[in-house]
Amino acid sequence: MTKIAKLLRDFHEDDAGNMSVELLLVVPMLVWALLSTLVYFDVFRAESISTRAGLTIADMISREQTPIGWEYLVGIRNVLRVLTSSDSDPDFRATVYEYRASTDKYMVVWSRHRGMGSKLTNTDLEGLRDRLPLMANGDKAILVETRIQYSAPFSIGMGPFTGTRLDDLEFQSFTVITPRFTSTICFDPSPADPSNGDEIC
């Protein structure tokens, strides 16, 4: 019994290898914390870039003094891709609308999109009424919406807290702006033939 007791005591008092065990336990947690911090900062960076890109696109459209066409919309998508460094094609929708005081309604003048699903309708605008600014009768404004996909560089799901997963996020921007140099922005489906009178204003 004395030998067994001595062996047990020696085993209990032997601290060789403690640092190795602690290192094995702590390093994964430190690596996870570091990667989590990097991903969360990257998410905020991507969201900020997405918002600024939406504002830039809205400002571009508001400065146009001649009708814009389909090629212009394709160019907008390319600009969005460059601004956001997106691997996939960003989606956007541009809508020119006006306010009519006689009916107290917002009416779509024209709406075009690339990847946003569908054009906005008058009913859609009424659903967005709380997000649209007050306007005088006959005033026109431009609504620019963008949607950009984000994939986290690392998956850092926190176990049961599934709401903290940052894989495949989607950033959306919603910007309303008025034309800067004209009363409205027109859309011309066939700009190569300006004499056919099919501009939508």
C-alpha cells in the first residue's frame, strides 16, 4: 500500500507537461477569437462600402441631363461591382416617381432593374410610403435600391447561437434623391434613335 500511495502522490505532484496541455486548450480559442474579430470587422467594412456604393450610384443618376438607357444600367452594375469588389453581380433597381397631391399618392414614372426581381409598381410605392420623404405636388424623385451578397472569409458560427453566423449575408441600400440639374430623369429604351419619341419622363 505504501508503494501505491507513493506512486499516486508522485503522480499528483508531477506537473511536467502542464504547459503543453494548457497550450492545446487555449490556442484553438485564441485562433477562433482572432478570426472572429477579423470577420466581424470585415462585415462592417463591407456594409459601409455597400451603403456608400448605393449613394454613389444614386448621385450618378441624379446628375444626368440626358435620357439614360439600357447600356447605362449595365454600366451602373459594372460600377457597383468595382466599388464593392464583389465576385457576383450586384443587383439594383432605379425608379423615378412623382407625388400627386390630388390623390395623395406616389406614382411610378418609370422603373428598371438588374437582378432585383421586378420593377416597382404604384402599389409597391404605397407600401414604401413610410420610407419616402414628403414632396410637393408634381415633384419627382429617384429611388435607388441596391443588393449585394457577402460571404465571410471564415465560418465562425458560434455553436447553438445560429443567429451569429455570417455566411451569405445580403446588404441592401435604399436611397432617395432628387434630380440635380433637371426636373426629372428620363429613360429612353432606344437611345440610338432619339427621334422616335419613346422617352419615358
